[in-house]
Amino acid sequence: MTATALKNEMDTMALQKTKTWQKVCTKADLVAFSGIAAWLETADGPAQVAIFYLPGVQEQGDELYALDHHDPFSNANVIARGIVGDLKGAAVVASPIYKQHFRLKDGQCLEDESVKLRTWKIVFKGDEVWVEG
């Protein structure tokens, strides 16, 4: 392999490690006060993301949240199917399996502070939902 080919391959690999905004669905696909699951391409490989839409319930201007769909306690992809609620003034989702609560804004588990779900930036662009992965 030539030095030029090696450099081009390294540049391509570096580009693959950067975060990019991706359209995952539209506003019509969302269910108010509930979650949906979406597939996201990330720098670390594909990920399942749980997206929650809380219209009118704004913590610091947020109404969209994106966090891991994978529940680390049950080892199942079920977080989007959890029950959305409020604990101690924070929007949370309760895992449908063992009922641990995760804060939507940062993914922190309220029952076990050593566990935190990964979160992503998420925004509306018109009626489209975009996630940075």
C-alpha cells in the first residue's frame, strides 16, 4: 500500500468517527407522552435509540429526548416501550421490565447512580426529527 493510499484510508476512517445529524422520523411518527424506537448510525456502529416526545412539558425548552433503547438491567431493547412520568420534578421513563427509572434529559438511573443510558442531541427541523449520532 502506498503512503497516499494509506493516508486516504486513514482520512476515511477519521470521517467515520465524526458525529453527523440524521433524519430518523417525522413528527407524525411520534406518539405524544410516549416513546418510539429508531435506528441510528453512530461513530461506534449502529444503535437503537428510544425517542420521547413530551409536547408542552418543557424542561429548559426541551420536548424531544433521545436515549439508549437498551435496558442494561434486563439486557433487552425495551426502553421506548416504558412508561413516561415525572419523579422529583424530572421527566423519566420507567423500564417496562424491572421498572428502573431513567431521567430523559441525561439518561441517569434514579435507583442506581452507577448506571446511565447514553443520550443524543435531538431536534425538530420543520416536521422532521433529527438526531446527532
